Amino acid sequence: MVKTESPEAESASPRPSYCAPLMADPVSWFLIRPGWKVVASDGTELGRVDEVAGDEDSDIFDGLAVATSVLGKPRYVPAEQIASIEEGTIRLSLTGEQAALLGQYLEPATSARIDPEGGRIGAELRGLESRFVDPPQKHAHPMNVWRRLSFALRRLVSRS
């Protein structure tokens, strides 16, 4: 004779549930793109990624420039304040109030590179060009209006 359990016996001993809420898989900082949503730890949407600050060659992630308004100055979020990076969303370890106190993003200083294959005349021409056309920056500086406008247009185009 085969012994079968009644349905009441099955419901009396509940089975543990291992279903966690669905979450996106974490991704590398190399995949972060302008336009990704930035969310505070309390769920407040702070803005969109404007620029990623870091050195890809050395795999050093410094932080993010976050646009909180279309033409407003971006805020700098250091890498230490980023809790998780998921496809399309950056979650911070800061609350919305703490994030409002973040400082303005300053673009890193540029560096002048000398091409060893250019020769003396080529080097002198590049030196003159860099002094008048696009001089190297010696220190961090705020983003100008035209750069802000280009980021705003890029965000609008990427949403379409």
C-alpha cells in the first residue's frame, strides 16, 4: 500500500522561498554612458550622467559628472559614493539631501603631448597652435556654456 500525504500536510510545512526581487546585474564602470539615470539611496532621481571621470588605460574610476538640469552646472559624484552600477542606472550611497550638497564638476586639466616623430619644425608649429588655438589647461576648470549645450543636445538625441 502506497502512503500519500494529504494536501493539509503539505501546507502545514511551508517551503522556504529563495526568490529575491529581480535586480539588474551589476556592470563595469567602462559601460557607463551619458544619459544613464542617477538615483540616490532613498530612491530620489538626481539627474543623468553627463561625463565619466577616469583613466580607462589604467582602469582608474574617479567619479561622475551628473547633470541635474538641462543647462545647469553638473555635480561631481566621487567613485566612493557610488553604491552600484546597473545597466542604465547608477545608484548612490548618498541620500537626496546629501547629494544636493555635492560640489560642481570641474573638467580635468589637459596635457600637452609631444609627438617624437614630428621633427623640430612640426614641434614648433604645434607649440604655436596650442598657445593660440587650444592652450593646455594647467588646472581643473568649470565647463563652459557651449560644452554644456552640446551635452544637453546629446542627451536629448540619445533619448529619442
